[in-house]
Amino acid sequence: MFIISYGRTGSTALMGVLNAIPGYLIRGENGDLVGHVMAIADELRPHASSEPTTPRDAWFGGEHYGDEAMAPVFRQFIDRVVLGPSPPPDVRCYGFKEIRYGLSDVDDKIAFLRRLYPGAGFVFSVRDSARVALSEFQQGVDRDYLDEVRARFVALAAASDSFLVSHEDLVGDTDRILGRLFEFIGEPYDATRIKAVLSTRHGYSMAKPGAFLTDFPFHVRVGVGLSEKSIGMLYVNRFNRTPGSAMVGGFVASSRPGFTPRDLKERSGKRILRAAGQDARMQDSDGSATLPVTQFLLEIECPPSVERLTVVLPTGETLFEMNNLRYFGRDLGRRT
């Protein structure tokens, strides 16, 4: 069972609902694990050989690179990551949720999952684009692009092995939408137990200071020269407004002298296209302490010709660096 989503749609709450079913183990995000495995398959496929190869062949062993031969290997690897070294013995349905999908790859990734997991179910999670764009982690996201992604997810959810859950229905008509979802997966719906699950907060409550999150495969150094409690979460968003740019956001401790997003823009010049910020509070993962922070959101120009980008605080300390952009920046701004 796979939850297919994009950020701030309520997918974590939906994951909690499914995990409340006895025997279900639906893991959380894994940094686009399927996308990375699929990329390996795409690299090997052109070199697959229908005939036995010899040491005289540059791609010696190519007979093992075909989809039929590689699918069990890829599935075993994903299973190991998702289930761990010792899968719980009572698990009868497993999978994960992921939010790292876009118009350029969602069809391919779902087709890849169907090849690896015949008979799997797909639950698509969507939300009104205006609400997504206003949410804490998606401010500044291109609304038109979110509309396109939502429309594509709705279309894909029409398949017989798929089900669509909108955040609006999940909140406003819980019993109806979840009753239909449980009917789809063939499980009894216990409204009392599920409402108890939904009454508990799911998702990000701010990261523990020192943590970071990124959607991109390039290397990011966070808080170089800063103490652990000076920099909080860093997140990089694929849903950028301008082709060749990235939305970068995060949290900096309010104790940093004179820090404002405007300072960052002035120091970085034309590389930062837009900058915004607001006061917020960061909460430890166990809820035991809070820290006043400045939340920042930057739209940064990242053309593929740029190898490294460094954003510096007014004090001269590095807020974060993004390296290897020349190689990994090829798909920045790719919308189709």
C-alpha cells in the first residue's frame, strides 16, 4: 500500500489512519527511494542483453540488467529499507508514503511500483492548492503548478487499484471518505478508533534544532560555523516559481543578531530572487522545549552552470551551502 502525495496535504494523518489497522505497517517518507532505484533501472535498461555476454563485451553481465531480472533485486532492496532487517511477524500489508512526486515523474514512478509490487494499492492524497500554498512549508509555491499536480493525481486515482482522499473530505466528512477507503482496501472501519487517531497531531511540529530536510539529491551543508541551536530545519522545494530556481526555507534562532531574509538577499545579490520571513517557534520532537526562531523563505537562482551556492549571514557565518549543482541542477524548474 503506497500513499502518493505532495507536501501539506494531510498525508501523514492518512498514514496514521492506515497504521491503526491491525497488521498494517505503512512507513513514512524515505527521500524518494523509489525515484533513486528507478534511476538505476533506467541507466541499466539500455545495456540489457538478450544474449549471454562474454568478457569481450564492455557491458559483461548485461543479461542480468533486464527488468525481469532486476525487479526482484530492487524489490528486495526496498523491502529491506522499509521493513528493516527483522520484519514484524504480524505485518500483512506494508508500504510507505512519499511526497516527492511531480508532473515529470509521477506516472513513471507509479508504473515502476506496479512492476515491483503487482496487486499493490495506491492512495492519493490531495488538497486545495490555495491552502497548500499558504501552509507553513509551502509558502511561495507556484499555485498553477500545484493545480496541475492535483489534477494529475486526481486522474491517476481513477485507476481500479487506486483511491483518492482530499484533505477537505478527510476533515469535513471523515466517516464517509474513510468508510469508502476502508471498503476499498477490504478492512472493517472502526470510526471510534480512527477518530482517536486523528485527534492526535500528525506531521511536522517544527524540527528539533540541528535537524535538516531536503528534497534534492545534491549535497547540502547546514549551519557551517554555527552552533547546533542556531540553525533549525532546512528544506528545499521542487515546486519553484521560476525555471532554474529553487525555493529554500528554514529556521534560524532569533538570538542571531540582526538576521532578516532581506539581509540575506542584500548580501547574495541577484542570486536570491525573492526573500520573506516571519517569527515562529521551534519545538523539540518530544515537545519539552520551544525556541523562538525566524522562519525564512528564499527563491534562489540555481542555473545548471553554477557548481556551488553559499548563503551567508550578516555576521559572516555560512547559513547553508548547496554543492554539486552543476550535475544535479539539471531538473531544476523542469515542469513537464
